[in-house]
Amino acid sequence: MIRSFHINSVVNRGTNDITNEGVLTVEESCLHDILSGEPLIENAGITIIPPGEHNIRTDTIMDIIPISTKVLGKLGEGITHTLTGVYVMLTGVDTEGKQTHEFGSSEGILAEQLCLNRAGTPSERDYIISFHVTLKAGMGQERPGPLAAHRACDRFVQIYREKLKKLKGEMCSERHEYHDIVRPGKKKVLIVKQVAGQGAMYDTWLFPKEPSGVDGGHSIIDLGNMPVLLTPNEYRDGAIRSMQ
């Protein structure tokens, strides 16, 4: 089961929280603890981008991340809580201004670089929380650098996952149930999805502890780029995390 909780506004306030009225509050002081133990990150910042205000400059977009969490069970089963109306956007650059990319960067004006209203991207009505990371010189093109950026962003998202776990189910704005159904004797359908597994910014994380998370996940590169079988509900629940 997936329960959705809609966020009506995102504001700067003295805490990182989710209110019962659908307000998500952001406080940058959490970055001190988030970045401790990440020597490859020079600094990071958080910017709230309201709906329609996309005519701003951005560094290369490394990922668009939903805020979802497991309340019961593991990925692909049990109960998941997720927020609608808001996404987290991870961007990266190094101290010398070199963008975190390999074959092509996406820095520039956000409105020109981000396609809205697509599967996996914000809608024109959604808030975006930009988590922008500056890596040490040259680390944007080394595998440990992008991984450090994803790890730091994941710790930020985890703050809200812990809040989201505690929201009462009856307060959700939507509720959907999905079942992996076995139909003996019927045709079996297999969808093949090719994922990135080449190196620094071309990696894919599988089976993290949290939906679309990093912690506890396994790199497709470290798994030898071998085929991995997922159930429809594991896929739906965020078992794959792009590390580009």
C-alpha cells in the first residue's frame, strides 16, 4: 500500500519538519551534521524553488528524488508513505567550476534543462528543494565524489523520511493498493530495463533500505552488471536509484 501526503508549501523555518497542514519546513543548519565524515565535499547548500520560478541558474542535475519511506515491511511490500507536491533535486559542481558530468552536463537555466510534467520529474505545480553540492577539485569525475554527493543528499532526505513515518495513515490525501498476482497457466510478462553501470556518474543503486534511497543499496557495477530480477512492486516502490 502507498499512502500519499500532499505538501501545499515549502518554507524556510527553524526546523526540518512536515506539519499536519501540509507545510514542509527547511533549516540549513542540518548540513553541518550531514557533511561530517564527507571529506570530498567542500560545501553544500539548500534552495527552495517555488512552482513556476524556474528561470534561475542551476549546476548539473544529478538526480530528481521523491521523498518516500517504508512504514511497514521492506521494498516491494508492506506500507509506504510518500509526499506529493515536492521533490528534491541534487546538483553537483567542483571547486574549480567543473560540472559533475561525463558525456554532457545540464547546467544552465533550470527552465531550459528540466522537463516538467514527466514520469519521475516535478510537475509545474510542485516545489523543488535544490540540494547543491560543491565537491573538492577534480572529484566530480571520480566515482567516490558523486557517491559522496548522493550519500549526503540521502541523509538530508532521511530527515523527512523519519517525519513521514510518523504521519497518521488516515490523514493521507491518496491511498493505493498494489498486489503482485500469480496467475497459473497464464502468460508471463517480463520487462527488460537497461540501466547505467559504466563508472563515475553512470552507476545504478539497487535495493536500498528506503524507496529511491542510497543507504544499504548495492551498485550494479559492484554486482558485475549482471541481470537482476525485480517484482513489479519492488520497481514501483523505488528499488532502483539512478546515481547519475
